[in-house]
Amino acid sequence: MSETSFSRLAKQRNFKIYCDMKERALIMVTNDDSYTAPGLRHLIRCVAEFGDVVAVAPSCQQSGQASAITVDMPLRIHRHDDEGDARVYSIDGTPVDCVKLGLHAVMPRKPDLLLSGINHGSNSGNSVIYSGTMGAVIEGCMYGIPSIGFSLLHHSIDADFSETTPFVRSIVEAVMRSGLPEEVCLNVNIPAKCRPKGIKVTTAARGRWTEEYKEYTSPSGKPFYMLTGHYINEEPENTATDLYWLDREYVSVTPVRPDQTATAAMPMVEELLSIKP
């Protein structure tokens, strides 16, 4: 492949160039939709030729768990039928539990790459804050593993993942060849029901949720609430954002950092608190 945005991102990389390694790369795959999700199985098949794949995914649906971990319940590991040559395990916990316990008790060594997805639904905009898919990716990044999250903008269990294949493969190949900058992971969103026109490196669109809960009444007459809502894009004409390009049928790739320190705001906060540098 010719030089891409991904190789340019990697000027400060500190990872091995996997294509030059004699041993096969070890790839860890997880998600937040459970080990039975079609998106997970499709992702495994997409990357099988790049290395030895081990899937460690939640036993049941864990969407919206972000970086949650289980602290007061026992976690159990279950072995399932292989997906091709890939070994498949599940854990009775969150996506981050799967990464942490998977690294501790399942993986034979530190993996060369961690992949999460392919998620059934978008993780664009500020969804990265809530996303179990990206919670797993951020956890892998904190362990120093090149980590990528993939999401398809289609929530159906019957979603067609076929058009994601060339984009998943090209992004994974580029990262395995050139690495990623230290403490940077990737959030990849892929438009659905179309053949994507290409890839854009983007920022996350600023936005907010409105009408987040809908009220219902139980048979006994008591009210209860279900999460719903609509996402409002506050910068629809900003050509730098993921939502702008996803609306135009491009794959968006957003670099993400686990460190959320607002470094540029530190002098203002020091002044606010009358603290001398």
C-alpha cells in the first residue's frame, strides 16, 4: 500500500513492524454485543489471515458499559466453538473485563493488536464516552497495545457487514505495518446500506442528546422509563467531523486518547484558583 494517513500518524510509533516478524502476529478480538454477535464473527473472518486470532467477548449484551469494570462479583471464563481457526471465549462481565481478564488468563502472551467490534450501531460523535466497544479499545491502548474499534451504522442483528471487509482489512494492515502513535487508538465508523466511497480521518462531532427517556406505565399503573432520544449534531457543516463524512458515505477514522486532561485549560484553572505556576 502507498503511504496513508495511518502511516503518517505513526511518526512517533514504538511498536514492532509485524510484517517483518517471523512469528505470526497475535490478535485479540472483543466487543460489547456478546460472543454470539454476527459483527464479532465477521471481524474475526476479516483478519484471520493476518495472525492467530483469539476472541474474548462478553457472555451477553454489554452496550453502553463504556469503561466499566466488575469489582464485587466473580468473573468466569467460558470456552466456545472455534470460529474457523480462531479460539472463542466469553466472560460474564463488561468489555473492559474481557480485555483485562483476557490478558491475564486467556492470551498466551501480550497481543500485537487488539480489535473491538464490529459493533452493531454507531459510535460516532460523543458516543465514544458511553461505548463499550471503545471502552475495550481504550483499555487495550492503556496496556500499550495498538487498538482499533470498528462500528457499522446499523443496529439490526441482521445487518449486512459485507461492505466493511475491505476497509477493516486495509486499516488493520496499515496499523500492523506501521503502528500507531503512543497512547493513541482508533475509532472507526462505517456507513451502512451503501458501498463506502473512501476513508476520512476525522474529529468527533460535537453534539448532545435530547428526549433521552420515554415514560411508560406498567400493568400495575406505575411509571417506568426506557432510554431513547435523538442525537443533535451541533456542527453539521464542519467538514472535519465524523458525522459530516459518514453522512456522505465515507468511513470515518477518529484518533482517540485515553488521557482526557484538558492541558490547554490548565493555565486558566490555575488563574481561577489563584495558584502560581
